Amino acid sequence: MLNVNEVTFAYQNKNTLKSINFSVEKGAHTCIIGESGCGKSTLLKTIYGLLDLDEGNIYWNNEQVLGPAYNLVPGHEKMRYLAQEDHLMPYTTVSENIQKHLSRQQAEFSEQRTQELLEVIDMTAFAKSKVKNLSGGQKQRVALAQVLAKEPELLLLDEPFNFIDNFRKNKLRRDFFNYLKKQEITCIFATHDSTDMLGFADQALVMKEGELLANDSSENLFNFPPSKYIASLFTEVNELDLQLFEGFKEDGKVLIYPRELTVAAHGNLKVNVIKSYFNGSDYFVEANCKNSALVYFNSDKLLDEFSTVTIYCKEELLIKRLQKD
């Protein structure tokens, strides 16, 4: 449904997007992830039609998306875009903010639709509350309901769960993305939180300095990260010489997540413990090995500082994760 072809855009002669290419199928959920300033927000704005491209083109259902130079009111009518800043009416109620985007000529439908969306964002109890009295996370949930009101064909979200408390975020994400799947609403969302991507994205786009580094499933990118930068977007990652592990003489670097290293009496890497951090279910341990390289791993037990332990990583995993020049 969406085709982005060789899109390039620059702010004040500084390229923010550099020859971006990808496509999105109908009903798919696509995540754009990368460090701050990599171009995620700019890419969403170009897809919606808020910016005029320097090069390339964007097509939605074979219709070219054009920017403000061609449209009196920028933004594609079949899409909805939610920026990081909300545009709510502070002195009206939550329900009124949602109903603003629905037809006044269909009062009964408008009321039913509002109640449905209040349930999706888990805000039914706040229906009559003034927006100015809500927390930042609650306002963000109302903004999500607003962009859903008219059931767009394509939903563009910029850090949609950024200000929402963790204890509410998990349920909201499940409810929200399940609703989109049920309604077959295509969604592209930018995030810095890998949990958004791992659990809810069919397709993951990794960006850095305006370039598209990877386009794959989130599962493939997690299990077989092509670079340390991509692996580090998920969690802490070790980049170690393969020769540090017993039984290997081959040159090359391996990318290993801390949870993939376990303390074992007959491990294949000896390390010296620097510090242990309690995580709740286990300990996150910082250590170093014989070439002074830092190593991070998880341990079921608290390890004494300056103690020496051996840790184990599966040989087949080391081979799969080998990064060769």
C-alpha cells in the first residue's frame, strides 16, 4: 500500500534523510527505530505530506503523496499523524476531545465510537474529566484516541507511548495494536523503545544519521544483529574477540547479549568481577577478561567483587554471531 522510493530531504542543506527506500503492506505494523536525531520523525512527516521532498517520491495506494507546495492543507486525507506534542483542547472533557473528530450529524454513532475508543485507551473513568487536569501520559492516551476516531487507513505515530507509565504501558500497547490489527489499520510508528518493536512490529526499519541501515523482522534483527549499533538498540551488548573464548582461534568479533552468558564451572571464558547490580529476578554483572575487555552478563546469585568466575556461551551461537570484515 505504501511505497517510499529514494526519498531524500534536507534541513538547511544538511541531509536528514538519505535515499530512503521501503514498502509497507496493508494492515502491517512497521516500526522505525534508531538513536535520537537519526531522522525518524522527519520520515513520518514526509510520509504524511508535511514536507516537500528534495528527491524521490512516496505513493499511497498508487497515489503520489505531495507536500505543502501542492496542497493548501498539508497531510494526506487517508492518513492520521500523531506528533510527540499533543494538540488537545485543555478546557474540554476527554470525550469532547475525541468527539471533535467525529460527525455531529451522527450523534448516536459518535457516542458509541467515543465509548469504544475510551475502552481501547483505558480512559472510560475519565470521560468527563477536563484535559487540563490529566497527567502527561493520560493526555497522550487521549491523543491516540483522537487519531483513531475516523479509522484512518494509515496511522503514523511518533513515540506514541513515550510519556505513559510503565505499569499502564504494557496493557495499552497490547490493547492498542490488537485493535489496529482487528480493524486492519496499517501503522508506522517511530520509537526508541525496543519493547514496542519486539512485541508489536511486523517489520522493523533501523535508522542512523538519516540512512536506512536495516529492513527486516524484529526477530531476525534481534537474533542476528548485523552490527553493534543495531544490537545495542535492544539492550546492552558485548562485542568481544572470538579468540577470547576457549577453543576458538579464528579472528573476528562476536556480538553477545548479557543474558546469553551464564556462570558455569566449566565455562569457555574466564572473567574478573567488577560490580553486580540487582535486577529483581537476577543480577547484572560487570566484569573484565584477560585483554581488559569489559564483559556484561547475568547471574542468579550475587558475585563478590574482584572474584574470578568462568562464564559459558554456546559455541553455535558464537559462530552465528561472528562479525567478519
